Amino acid sequence: MKSVKQSFDLPIINVGLCHIALRVKDSERAYKKLVEQNVKVLSKPIPSSCGTAKVFFCMDPDNVRVEIVEMLK
């Protein structure tokens, strides 16, 4: 069997996890609970650009961005 070498022309800053997304039923409640627990929250819940969700971001203990998503429709 022939070995296949795969190359990615991406800068090193693109290696690894950029962010993950978690779906919740109530983004406002999730936001308040995370703030109460001293989680680093980057934004308040706001409507997504397409208007189908409310989203906000926070950081996990490893400094990976976590997107919290509440679907509206």
C-alpha cells in the first residue's frame, strides 16, 4: 500500500481548537449562572446575524472559546 503524505498550508496559529459550541434552552439563564460562578464571559447574549439564535461566548479553563447558543426558531 502506498503512503499518502498530506500537507496543510496553514499558519501555526490555526492549529488546534478555535472554539466549541454548546446549545442551551435559555441563554440568559446560562449567562447568569456562568457569571455567578466566576467564569470568564466575553459577551452578553445577543441575536445572531441571521436572527435564528441568541449567542454569547465564554472561556473554558484551558482558554478555549465556548460559544453558547440558544436556538430561537
